[in-house]
Amino acid sequence: MFKLFSLFLFLTMLEVYLTQKPDKPKTECCKKKGFSMVPALEQPAPAFEGTAVVNGQFKPIKLSDYSGKYVVLFFYPLDFTFVCPTEIIAFSDAYEEFQKINCEVVAASTDSHFSHLAWVNTPRKQGGLGEMKIPLLADKSAKIARAYGVYNEDTGIPYRGLFIIDQKQNLRQITINDLPVGRSVEETLRLVQAFQYTDKHGEVCPAGWKPGSKSMKPDPVGAKEYFKSVE
């Protein structure tokens, strides 16, 4: 009788053990639901390619097309929305400013290239973009948005991620906004100029640095000289 009871107890405990869910690995527990990992700074930017609307036409583009140049790649949630056209138009209007510093700008969303074209062909007064000077990249599969860590699997749209990629195609800056707030073209332009300055001169740029303002050498002596000069 005791043996039967022991066997029953053993089988009961075994069943409880087998039906328990195993603990999730720490990496999974710490990973927020619905998001992919953001790529690392100072590492090669994730390669991308796809069909874009360029000057009103469909054109294949890829990151390697811009080798030797800085690239600003920014994601926006959806075509025919509200904050998005203000950002895209602002970047398009600043196209020449970016060209002067050897920088290309690419806008991307998970809409199709047909949707992009329809939006470009819609007048601005009717909620469209009108003529564009920058390419609108279609990422219908969300492969690119996932690679850059801005795609929300729960909502099916990307956040307002902006990535500055240098002439060697390494990531230098990452900004990701929640949906309600747009980004600053002026600040993006300033950041590109600052990174280019550090590339060329090997010095570092203090807060709010703009072309023509003081930089500093990245050592204790250089820092002291900088603070003396701005007193």
C-alpha cells in the first residue's frame, strides 16, 4: 500500500512539474513586447534596398548607392497623415542645405510605393506632399524598419526613427520619437555638420555646437583651454 501511495505521489509531482511553464530567459523578459532591437552606434548601418519614389518615378535604391556620403534615413508612420507631411516637406525643402555638406536624405515608411506616389501627386492643400526633392522609400514588408529597431509589431507601423549614417556607412546618431512629435530639420543638419567636423579635425563638439563656434581637443588640457575661451 505504501509503495502504491509513493508511486502515486511521484507521478502527481511529475505531472505538476511537466505542466509548469519554464521561466523565460532574462533576455526575453527584458525585451519589450512588440519591438526589435535598435542597431548599435559606431557599427555598420543595416543595409537596405527597395523601391522608392524619386522625382515622381519608381526607382530602386539601396544604402550602398550613397557610399562616400553622409545619409539621413528617417522613418515615419503612415502616408496621408498629419505630422508626417510636415516633417517630409521640411526635409525636402532643406534638400539643398544637405547637398552642400555631401549628405543625402531618405524618408521611409511601410506604405507601398504606389501609396507614396499617390501622396506625392496630391496637392499640399489637399493633404498631399506635392513635388519632392528627397526619395520616399517603400518598406512594405517592414524588413528595414525591423532592422533599424523602429517597427512596432503590435500596431504595424514604425516610430519616428532618425538615423545619421556617415560616409563609411557606420551609424553615428539615433533618435526615436513617439508618434505625436515631429523632428527638427535644423537640429539634424547641425548634427551632421558636427559629426563631419569631428571626422575632419579630430576634436569634439560641445553642447549646441554650430559651424564656426569653438570645439575642443578631447583631453584635460584641451577642455581647460575651451572653458577659458568661453568665459
